[in-house]
Amino acid sequence: MPTSFASADGRIHARYWLETGDDPQRAAEVIAGEQSSGTFTAVPGETPELKARAGARVERLDVIDHSDRPSLPGGMASSRYTRCHLDLSWPLDNMGPSLPNLMATVAGNLFELRQVSGLRLLGLRLPQEFATASPGPAFGIAGTRALADVHGRPLIGTIIKPSVGLSPAQTAETVRLLVEGGIDFIKDDELQADGPHCPFDERARAVMQVVHDAAARTGRKAMVAFNITGDLDEMRARHDLVLALGGTCVMVCLNSIGLAGLLALRKHTQLPIHAHRAGWGYLSRCAALGWDYAPWQLFWRLAGADHLHVNGLANKFSEPDASVVAAARAVLTPAFDEQPMAAMPVFSSGQTGLQAAPTYQQVGSCDLIHAAGGGILGHPGGIRAGVAAMRQAWDAAMAGVPLATHAAQHPELQAALGSW
């Protein structure tokens, strides 16, 4: 795992997996030109001096293997397609430390070039200037732990289910059962926004009344991430309502609001931003196109995300465990050596206590949120027992005790093993 995402020479560096039916060196030069000072033909203004100052550089090109067919349609016809690792770099002066313009540079038109029959952004290293110019997380791991009053273990969380269809009163009743069971963290589903059946303002007021009532009895206030995704005015207004109601977290869908949306919200927010990656599959599922998670999450951390979803081990989706672990480790890797911009990875998707031990062993940290929907709400003994079973599973994981051994002394966990 890298020690940070910082570059050592003041330039922007990106690594790609490239497949091309062209000569790979020529294809690399075309990509470098397209993403900096060049175009499809020579123009008078691109002098040698300008190209030396502003052109992207091909830093390294390593051939991996070949194929007799292209991974993607629409490229140049060839009898052989070469697969490579390609390292490019750019001078910071081309765009300055601007995240939206950085994205257009490292993940822009290059995906569409006819010389390209496959391209995936694998890695990104940035100059220190991005640390100074980017807001980063306002709360991160330490701030989240302080607000949730959870230390030395993961935050045990869940998602309101059914995802949509509940009224504000029904949502609040589910929250009541969860907070009485000792849950640390609750989030709206990404599909639950501000529909007429469950208006945001009414839902937030009903839920926070329940949270405050429980806190008055127990001394602990559960963190609830309300989905405020919308246009900028809507997000600001919803954030302000959650803040006024004494809430401690808001949630947005990153691919829906974009970098500019998150940057604007980060300037406004006084609460942690729980960042959902809904839509990640269309950026990543094809191995020959799109993004690896490590460079993608770096943009959103720099823009201000405090929590970032990474899927979960043995999940209900298509992502393999190794990719999930790599994503979590990327979120936990410092952004820069002196400015970590720490964010908290969020594990979800078909999660139960069965994933506690492998998650802890493979990620090597308990600085995470482990969100189980059905794994808690579906416990045969009810929600309180579901919360207890998840916490007991993590106690066993962190103590290195086999789950079955720990379950013998903990009836909630024992019952859960029959349903997980």
C-alpha cells in the first residue's frame, strides 16, 4: 500500500492500463497530446517550446501481453492488440490545483480515442498544491468517532429498509427500534430522498425526535446520515434543517451531484458528509474501461467526503473481495504525507457478522463503518438482538476468537449464526 498519493516532482502522474491496435508508443503519444497541448493534426501554435512546457509526457510504457481481438468496439482495426501499463505526467500549470479540471485531464477524451481499444485509470499521484487548495474532509475518522462516541472499534451501522415506501412515522419507528438496540450509525437508502410519500423535512423531524428521546435515556446519540442529494439550494436547505434539529451527519450520492456539487456543499456544511458511490459499477465493472477505485476516491476525499462506500466482503454485487479490500485500503491511505485528509471506509451490501473477522484481518483496521441492513433487521430475535449480534461478531474478530466459540457465550450471536 502506498504511503500517500503525493507526487515527488511537482507534476501530476497517472497510470493506465492501455490496450491499442496501434503501435503502443504512437498510441501513448497520441493520448499525451490529446490530453494536453496537441490535437489530431499539427497546428502553428504548438511550438517546440510550448510543447516542452505544457505537453503531457509519456513517462513509462510497459507491454504486458497481446490479444487478437479488441476489448471495446469502435477502435481502429488491427490483427493484434497490445496491452500495456502507461504512465503519463502533466505540469501543474496546465490547470492549477483544480479538481474538476484535473478530472477532465486524467479521465477525459482519452477514453474515446480510436487508437484506444481499452483504457482504465489505475493510479494517481498529485503535487502538494492540491493539499493546500482542496478542502478535504472536515471531520474524517476522528471527527466521526467523536460525534458518534465510538472508540476502539468499528461503528456498527444499518440502512433503513425497505429502501423506499415507508412513511415518516414508519421510518421513525424503525429508527426507534434501532437506537433502543444500541446502534451507532443509521443511514437513509440512496433511493430515499424527498418524495411525496416521505417528505424530507417531515422525515428528518420525526427521526431526530426519536434519536433525542433515546439519547436522553441512554446518554448516547446515534449518528443518522440523512440523504440530502439534490440541487445546491436543496442540499443546503436540507443540511441546515438537519443541523438545526441536532443531527450529526448528511449523505449525498457523489455521481449524482458531481465534484462541483460536493465542493460547494463542503464549503457550507457543518456536519460530516457521508458519500455514497451509487453508479460506481458503470465506471468500473468493465475491466477494460473506466476507473480503479484508488484514484476515484482520491478526488472525493480532496473535495470533502468524510465517509466513502467501498462495498463489502462476500457482497451481493459483482465485485470480488480483493477489490473491496483494495478500495478500503485506498480510503485509509493518507492523501499527502503531511496532510492525510483521513476518510472512513463504509462497508455495506449483504453484510452480516460473518464478514467481521475477514474484514478486520484483510483491511488491518477498525476505522470503518460496518453497515448491515438485513443482517441486523432480519435477526430472528428482532432488531435489538441484531445490533448486539453484529457488535459481538466484531468483538470476536478483534480478539481473534472464532465466531462459533464466542457465540457459545452470547445468545444473540448464536441465534444470528442460524440466519446469517
